[in-house]
Amino acid sequence: GKCQNAFPLCQSASSIYAGGPLPRIVDDSIMVVGEAAGHVHPLLGEGNYYAIMGGRIASEICIKSSNEEDFSKISLKRYEIKCNEIFGKELALAFEKRGIK
């Protein structure tokens, strides 16, 4: 067929950080989302759900902050609070079972 001589151009892999959420995921004009925020299930290595939900929450908070013209750490803290409400307990329990605080 057409793909008889196909070959990969490159192969790469990287590890996924599953050491727990960062102690702080917001600052002035900054919201950290997904794996960068440590939102990865430590038992499953799964992070797509948390990245999508975190991105959705971040966009909602960004719109609110834009309407209020306030991107301060205090204003963006709503992102962190909402993430904790939606999936914080689930991740905390998984980290606890894995022995990560």
C-alpha cells in the first residue's frame, strides 16, 4: 500500500509530573493549568480531564477578570478555589493513597 515505506520522523517521550499540586497556581496575571499546576492523578497518570476542566475554569475566570479589569492575584484566586471545588478532593484523596501530601 501507500504506507509501505513509512517511518517515524522522530520518537520522544517524557515523564508526567504526579507529585502533587503546586502550592500556588495563581499570581498577578497568571493562572497555571493542567500538568503544569500538578493536576495529574497520581495513581492513573491521567491529566486530560484536569487540564480540560482547568482550562475551562481559567477561561471563565479570565472573562470575569477582564470584565472587572482586575487580574490581581486576589481576583484570580477564584480559579484556584473553583478547581479545588471541582476536583481538589478527588486529587487530594489519590495523593494521600499514594503517600504524597
